[in-house]
Amino acid sequence: MPSANAATARWQSVEINAYNRVVTVKVMTIDALWYSVAHSKLVRLVVVRGFRATPKTTCWSAPT
């Protein structure tokens, strides 16, 4: 059940590379069933907090 999953999810600090700038953000992942989008397939939602987004911010990668 997504609401139970969200209630137990925890924020984690992660470094990301966004447009040649490494920043630390908080992320939370939640696995859920989203029937109208993926039918019976599991979908992973990633919520990001602590990054000032712009209209062009669409893709990040984890630093290696």
C-alpha cells in the first residue's frame, strides 16, 4: 500500500551532479502501484528536496 510505504520512507542525503555542479540533496524513494500509468507493474517514485530547480532542470546523474 503506497500510503504505508510513504509513512515508513526515510530521507537520505545524496550527492548529485546537476549541470556540472555537485550538490547534496535529500531523496526519498517510494515503490508503488500506479494502475492508470503502469497497470500492475511497480513504479519507483523519487522525491528530491534541497535543489533549486529551473524550468530546464530535467535530468541528474550520480557522481562516479
